[in-house]
Amino acid sequence: MGYTPSVEMRHESNLVTRVVGVAKGQVVCVIEGVRAELSTEINNPHHNDEKQGRYVFVGGEMWEPNNLLAPAFPSFMFMHVRNLGSKHKYMTDDELLFNLA
């Protein structure tokens, strides 16, 4: 489950439709069709006062390495992503494709 401060999201929260999980610079999980909601006890079992005012991404279809033979498996799974730090980063589809190696 991903969290981000609502102040940082501003108007971008409605634009997020995909969450990409990256480990050691490599795409290992893709969740397509997510939507951002403000974190509450109802939609986030890990909600507490520290997460007040943060968005949580819910819904969508998750793709993992075990789904390799499934139709519509993301073509960029297992690719490396350049220009990532240790924090979350928002990218457009074009930026993501540009940063794939």
C-alpha cells in the first residue's frame, strides 16, 4: 500500500492510474487501474494519526512475476528504471518509458 502526503499530490492524485513496485532498480510489480483516496480507517488497515491527510492508492489489477503468461502482462516488467532515489516518484507514462533500461 503506498502513501503520499496530500499536500505533495495536489491535483495530481486523480491522474495516478498505475503504481510500479521497484526493487534494486528493477520493476517487480505493477498495479494498473488504481485510484487515490484520502487514508481512513475504512480503506487503510494501517491508518493512524501520522497518515492523516495522506492518500492511499486502492483498487486496480496487480501483476507479479507469477502472472508472466497472463494476457495483458505489462511489457516493462523486469526492466530496470533509471533516475530513482529511495523515495517515491511520480512519472508520466512518457517519463517512465524514457527511464526504462
